[in-house]
Amino acid sequence: MTESSEQTGTVKRRRLSIRVSDFFLIPNILSISRVVSVPIMIALLYWDYNWVALGVFILTAVSDWVDGYIARQFQFESKLGMLLDPLADKLIVISTIIMLLWLGRLEISFIHIPHVELFGPILVIVTTGREIGITGLRAIASTEGLVLAAEKGGKIKTTLQFISISLLILGEPRSIFLGQILLIVSVIAALWSGISYVLRFIRGLPA
């Protein structure tokens, strides 16, 4: 999924209050809809409705871009949105790749190394760990009044991740092969950008 909610540069965070009306802001409604779509995605993949599942996955990506655009355009910022937007994105990505692993679509067969059957679970573990770790790092940074912004590596990771998961959802032999390759590349990009986030966080702290 995209990282549209991240801002450019490391900047001071504006203090916001949580309001009941925040639940009715369009960006937050779209984020909640992405959370609701998680069990729908899992059910569609389980029952082998691959094209429908792909449609839902693409809609979640579009809604992520739309809610980010609306939030920026109309300044619909809220603490609830700061929680829901990244949470929805992480839930979609993590739950989908775990389901794809269960379906056997991450069984890497084109690499001939010992214990290659562990490659798929490792990809899922690294992807999940990176998403949770960076989310936690941003939470810590926010207590210091800092925002760790999206950078080129993170955007590349997000794009590769979206394409690879889309191909894996299709479930065709050729799409699975291409999806596995792109997922491996996205994991490498995720590690690269993750290390960069950690270094920028350390540099942004007071001496």
C-alpha cells in the first residue's frame, strides 16, 4: 500500500485534539473502510475469487490516495486519522501476504538453495517486522515532536509491494513468479529504507 500520510522532511508535529466529529471526516471513514476490507480480502482469497480480491485490493490503494489527498487539500488532520491511516495500510499488507503464504503462493521454486522452503516465511517475517518496527519508531518520534517523513526508498518499497501483492493475488503461474521476484526486491528496499529511517531518527534527536 502507499505511504501518502507521511510528510516531507522531519518537522515539528502540530498538537491536535481528538474530537467526536473526527469519526465522520471523509479521510477517516475511508481508513475505517480499509480496515473493514481486511476480512473481506481474506475470505475472497480463501474461496479463490482472485479477480474480485484484486479489485478490492486496488480499491484500498485508491482509497488510501484519496483520503490522503482530501486530508491535505482540506486540512482534515486529526489524531484519529494519524492512527487509522497507517494502521489500515499495515493491516491490509500484512494480512494479505500472510494469507498468500498460507495459500502456497510464496513457495519460492526458482531459487535452488538448501531449506528454500523457509524463504517465503522469511519474506513475510521481514516485511511484517519492518512495518511494525517503523510504525513504532514513528510513534516514539512523535513523542519528541518529530515526524519521520517518507523518502525515496520507502516510496519504491511501497510501489514494488503493491505490484508484487497484486500479481500474487491473481494466482496465475506467471503472475506468481513475477510477484515473488518483485516481493523479494521490495523486501530489500524495505530493509534499506528501514535502516535509513532509524538513522534519521537518531540524527533528529537532541544531542
